Amino acid sequence: MAVPHPSSSSSRSHPFLSHVYHTSFHHYHHHNHPSLVLFWCLVFSLLSPLALSSSSSSSSSSSDSSSSSSSHISLGIGETEGTKHDLHQAILRDEAVARLHELGQVSDAATHLERTFMSPASIRAIPLIRGWMEDAGLSTWVDYMGNVHGRVEPKNGSSQALLIGSHMDTVIDAGKYDGSLGIISAISALKVLKIDGRLGELKRPVEVIAFSDEEGVRFQSTFLGSAALAGIMPVSRLEVTDKSGISVQDALKENSIDITDENLMQLKYDPASVWGYVEVHIEQGPVLEWVGYPLGVVKGIAGQTRLKVTVKGSQGHAGTVPMSMRQDPMTGAAELIVLLESVCKNPKDYLSCNVQCNEDTVESLANSLVCTVGEISTWPSASNVIPGQDARLFSMTYQLGCTRYVTKDRFCAPLNESTMQTQ
């Protein structure tokens, strides 16, 4: 796979950013969801301040009272069908949903969705996403970490770019909206601007990025794609291996991406050239559905720590070693798992403050700390053998901040640039 790079790509930037927005999206189980309509309110509200609509509105017919205002693109809420700037349902709903289903079929497994970093399915997804980006009028390229970029440059505008995107890799047995929603929705919104003839009227560049890795399934190392662009990925990460002994660097080279220590460093974006970053993401939990809201504006993001713990014991025959003489690591692991769950459900009972924290910190953890044992394995893993050792992997995730839930009436009011900066 060729890896073309625009001459200026190495000077572009990525998070850490001055304006970062992350929005959770609850998917209802029908194609005609009101959630999709509300989502497009978000995308258009965010893109609207970037459009140079004053010049276009002055050239439009003065008798067209239903045209968009000079400050934003009309959202189409409450407008009659056939008005100049409706929601373009064929693109924003029908085509977007069809593309979500199409990308959801690109999998390494026949029975479920699985698309990990640089896997065959991931490689098949790259030209599909690039094609959609080019259909929206974007210039595309794939960088040295396998991230897919699509960018539009304004005719006259700022050099600071708005970045929009999400990840194209998945967990094992994934949902089709995880990551894909943020990529496809951004592409669809820009395609509508192209059809309206407004893509070249943006005040600043807009770049859509499909990150090659967020989940960290294959190499147990998360955010490979975005970490490289942020300049925080150590070179040593290229030597991390998967379960088959293939390194990150080898996986890239197998797909004609010749990553080296030097060009890894060149991927870092200059933070000064980025205006902001927006990511729309499916909510991977029950909260939005439970409270009855289709959207939530996320003000805090989860931080994750992954630990691999080995519990050692004494291997023996399951039928002849008396219970009083056993050193069974499986039962020890089970006790630790139950203890871990208790700590996360009731952290106040286990945590105490020192100079590095206060009661507010403990209170925040009480409302947001989650812990998961996601993988467990034993050796020799036989029903008639007491395990010799038990290795398990679990993650502790915490979130500081809150989610602001929004209704249609509150959300669909147009956002201007000054509003975005203070949200």
C-alpha cells in the first residue's frame, strides 16, 4: 500500500488542543432515529462558524427568504421538505447508515466484527474510507502509522485546522458504531457542504482522521494511531509484539508501510496549527438510554490503566492433592477479583487521603471508578490439574468530570464560535 504524504503534513498538528469536544451518541434500533437528526445538528453547528457564508448569502437571491443566515448553515429542523438547506436525508441519514453497515461487514471474523491494527480487515477498510473521503471532496493520504487522513483546504483562510475523527479499529465482537460513527458522520457532513458548494468557503482547513488503533487489542498498547500524531508515542513501542511475535513495525512493513524511528517522529503535529478537535462517539454504556436522552456532551474523558498480574501456585493432580495442602492460584485469583470489584463499588471503604489527594477526589472516584477483569488464563488449563500459575489481565478505568445531557430544544440552537470556546 502506497503511503503518500503531502509536503506540509509533517507540520500539521493534533491534540493536545485548545478546543476539544467529545460527544456520546445513543443509537436507537431503527434507521429512522431522531438521534441521527440531533447528531447532524451537532455537526452542522460546529462547522457552521467556519463557513464564509456572508459572501455566499450576498450572492444568493434576495427573494429567497428561506436561505441560511449569514452566520450559520440552516439545520433543517422544522423546515419544510425542499427548502434550500435541508438535512440532505439521502446523505446524512440513508447513506451514512448504509456506510456504517458496510464498514461493519469488514471483519477478520465470519461470525462477529473484529478489525484490529493492521489486520487484513483493517487493510481492506483503508481504501473504503479513503474512497468515501474523496467522494466528499477531500484530499487523502495514509501516514506511517496507518492513519487515514482526508483534508480540505479553504481558498482563503486560517492555517489552523479543525480536526474531526475517530478510530477504525475495533475490539473483538465489536459493535458497528464504535469508532466508525465518528469517521462516517464527519465525512457525510463535509459531503453535504461540497454538494451545497460551500466546501471551499470554510474559514479554516478541516481534516478528518480515521485512527488506525485506539483499542490496543492486537498489541495491548492503546492509541497507537493518535499517540504518534500527538508525538507522545515512544520509539520503543514499535518493538512491542502481538501473541504471534509480530512487532508493530513488522505489521506495518508487511503492509508496505516502511515505518522507521525517524519518520515516526515526523508524524507529530504542531499544536499551534490546530484550532480544535471534535469526536462523535457511540456511548458504550446504558446511561443515555436510561435517562432518555439521545446525546450527551462529554466534559471529562476516561483514563485507563491496564495491569497484567500473575498469581503463582503449586501445580498438582486434582484428584489426589488434599484441599488442606493445595496452593491453588485460581482460587486466589477469584478472591482478588471479588476484592477488586468491592474496591471499585465502595472506594471510600478502602482509600484514604494523603497530601496528594483530598476528600473531593475520593468522592469523585466513588461516582466514577470502574474496574474490569477482562481476560484470565491458566496453565496447563486442564480440568484434572490444579493450575501451576494463573495470569490475568484487568483494567482500572476512572473518569473525572461529567456528561451534560441535552435535549433537542436545547441542543439545536446554533453554536457560534464564541459559544464553542466557552463550552
